[in-house]
Amino acid sequence: MKAALYLRVANDDQNKAITAQELNLRDWANKRGYEVASVFSDRTPGTSLDRPGLQALLSELPSGQFDAVLVLSLIHI
């Protein structure tokens, strides 16, 4: 099965965080037999609805290039 990854951080200062998200998701996918077909990302504040990476992912959904979308949720309390 093929998977797309969606990564998001709040700003450009969080490059390490977005890299960590990608590494974690790739590891998760590989362990479960997924091939990573595409990676989409956004560096936008949580309040912004301007997310070109998410829009690109959504526009490619009907193409069938991937069977799943993987997203890492990080919750800080």
C-alpha cells in the first residue's frame, strides 16, 4: 500500500520538529509495509487556514496515488 505523509509546524523555527515528524511517520509506515509515495507539509500558525500543503494533498486524493494519509499528532499539555 502507498501512503502520503502530512507534516505541519507552526513556524519556520520548528524545522527540527517537522523533520522528526517525517522520520517518525516513515518509520511507522515502513514497519507496517507502507510505501511512502508523497510528502506534504505546511509551516503555518494553527489559526491560519492558508495551508498549501494540505490543499495539495486534498487535490491529489482522487488520483489514487496513495491509499492512506499518515499524520502525527503531538499534543502538549
